[in-house]
Amino acid sequence: EEAAVKHYKKVTVPKKPRNPIDIPKYLEICKPHLSFVVLGHVDAGKSTLMGRLLYDIGAVETGKIRKLKKESESIGKGSFHLAWVMDQTAEERERGVTVSICTSDFETEKSNFTIVDAPGHRDFVPNAIAGVSQADVAVLSIDCGTDAFESGFDLDGQTKEHTILAKSMDVNFIIVAMNKMDSVNWSHERFNDIKQKLGSFFKDLGFREDQIKWVPLSGFSGAGVYKSPYPSEQDWYQGPNLVSTLEEVAHHVGTEAHKDVIDHPFLFSILELINSKKSDEAVVSGRVESGSIQPGEAITIYPSEQSVLVDKILTGREKVQTHIATKGDFVTLKLRQAFPEDIRSGDLGASVDYEISASENFKLQMLTFKMNRPLLPGTPIMLFRGVVEQPARINKLVAIIDKKDPSVIIKNKVRHLASNQAAIVEIELTERKRQIPMLRFDENKHLGRVVLRKDGRTIATGKVLDL
Ligand code: GDP
């Protein structure tokens, strides 16, 4: 028998920041921040592209890149040093019940960026889920090399599954890196051909044209990425390169995020617990999901329900101290009066006057994917929320609803669910030891979103309705 849950000090009265900041004024002057996940088929050039980007922007030390280059040449793979950069700059996240993800920060004159990556298994879907759940937008790398696009884009291709996942998890903006254009001599025809095929797939998924950007580039040579100009063969595209495109999108997303800063509770996803020498200190890194936080304020960590003091906020690659973090920011928090032994990745932090319920049953509005077999009540599944996964069970199929208008009930007595159906179901978390704190979709769009998997396949995504 497990020992009963420990009871920690929980306060509900907010504490004032040590040096209060005028938030509206801050929002006016701060650089926008954008987090993005890089998706695409294995070998589509994702690692090379991110390595190139970080290298050209100056986020990697020259000594490091020289060493990697030497190593890759010694094994006869001269280009690999770029692909390794990501792994070198990324901070590995601890493994637990959570799927590990890591982040790399970089900054340009106009914006701050966080690349969200799932090291080791870039093409492993649970990690893609974790990555997507932490990203504002997706960069989709497409290998434009002859025939490569077709093989990556067949019916069950990763490109497709990744894009479907992203869309179902509210990633509403895609930057298509039309990669390896050097291998087809920057052929405009090839570019258009792929753009047309992919474009109609995006449209079917519900993306609008203004939610997709197409950038021809070569991660390998760097043309179209940051500072390297296009070669003379490419005389048909005058649009912005990848980094300028990211900056445009950051401006747009950043402006939108500001709406969820003032008058919204502070909500924080903990991605990692970092070792600390002080006994009452917990150092956690993660993402601000809504609202804002300043040093001196108190927050409560769930599920352990311990109220802690936010002593310091650190940001960026250099981990410099900052006086505020707002929605969308990836930061490290130094917390005092904490019990780090009961904090894990996947935990949530929240304003002390905001209550997060610990419920093992909830109602889910979900959309099934393509499945081999119909889904029956009682089916055990794996539930993913952000970086956490938990065993769960579909206890009851409540109703089949209209896919376009969820308020319309199509059928009430449901025996099973088929592929591509929208439904209301009741879910029970079957892991009793340590439950993940749940939020409703109307409380937070990111945190109120779950993905269901069974036998290694994604079977549905859903919004948490009632707890
Ligand atoms: P990932 O699996 O998506 O991360 O792909 P990698 O970055 O490891 O690249 C896969 C292969 O494609 C490697 O052999 C790279 O050298 C090659 N590659 C990557 N980018 C380019 C490019 O821009 N042009 C060409 N011609 N080859 C590339």
C-alpha cells in the first residue's frame, strides 16, 4: 500500500512581486518570442537545417563546430557536423514518466526563439507529440530531392502524421522548409509541384493559405536560411528567407500571446527539475502557458500542491536573470520553500489563487484518427498531455457528435467508435500513484488537450470538457 499523499503548505493569498513591473508597458517594448518544433520525415534534412541555422546565427562556438567537423570527416561523413550541432547545444531533459524533450534558444535582432526538439528519436511519434505540445508553430522540413518527396509523403508517411498531429493540437501555423533545393538545381518546377501537392493536403486538414509559408532553401549550403544568398539558378523566389519568415511569424504570434498575459492566471508546464545544492530550493525549467510571473510571487505546484516562492527567473542560452516571464516564454525558475523530491517533469505550476483539480475521471470531446479496429468502451489506452504520458481507459462512449458542430448530437447510445468520428467519451486515469493535474480546454488550450495512443498508434486527440 502506497503511503498517503504528503501534505505541504498551500497558500491561496497572492504575494506581491519584489520589484513590480508595469506589465502593459513591458509588453509594448519586449521582443516577441516564438517556439517552434521541427517536423518531417527521417532524412528530410531536419538536423542539418537546424545545425546550419544555429551555426550561421552564431549560437554555436566556432571551436565546437571545428571539433564536430573533424569528427565527421574522420568517419567519412563530411556534412554530419551540422546535424550534430542540435544535440550539442540542446539541453537534454531528464527522463521519467515523461517523454524527453530539449530546447535550444537563439535570438535575432527582432525576436527570441526556442527550438523544441525530441533528441534521440526525432521521428518517434510520442516525442513528436511532446515537442508539438510545447511549440507555437511547426517548421516542416521537406526533402525536395527527386523521388524523395514521394516516399516521404506516402499515405502513412511521417510527414502526414506529424502534420495531422500538429493541426489537431492547435499548431495553426506551418513554415514549410522546402529543403535540399540544391539537389534539384533550385528547380522552380519541382518547387511548384511539391507545393501544389502539399498545399492541397494542408487545405484538406483545415489550414488557410495565410497560415502556411513556403521557403526554398538548402540546409547544407545555407542558401535561404539566414545570411547566405541564393545561387543564381534561383531567380524565381523573392520572398523572405527562413529566419526572416520566423521573425514575421514571431511578431504575429507574440502579439496574439499578449492577450493571454494580463488578467490571466500564471500557468507553467514544468519540463525539467534541475539539481540544486540548497535543500529548500527547487530549480525547474519549463514554459509559461498563460499569464506572467515576477520574482517574489508565490505559486503552487501540482500535483504535490506545495506553495513555493519564485526567487529568481533565468532566461536564454546564457541563463541571465530577468524580472518577468510571460506567456510563451521558456524560462528556468529558482523556487524557495520547496520540496524538490516531490516535483517532476510534467508537473504544473499555477498562481496560488488558481485551483487545479486532481480528478481521475473526465469528459473528453475527441476526434478519432484512422484505426484498424473500432474502439469499444473499456479500451485501455495511453494518454499524452504535453510531456507526460499516463495509462488510462475509455470508460464510456457518451455520444457521437457532428465533426463541424460539436453541439449537435448525432447518436446517443454508442457501442463503438469508428475512424474519423467525433465523440464525447468518459476517460479514467488508471495510474493511481501519481496523477497528472488536468485542466479543461476552456481553461487553457494547450494544457486542456490530450492525445490518445493504443498499440503504438495515435488513435485520437481531444479536448478536456468536464473534470
Ligand atoms: P534528418 O533525419 O531529417 O535530421 O536529416 P539529416 O539532417 O540527418 O540529413 C539527412 C541526409 O540528407 C544527410 O546525408 C545530409 O547530408 C543530407 N542533407 C541534409 N540537408 C541537405 C541539403 O540541403 N542538401 C543536400 N543535397 N543534402 C542534404
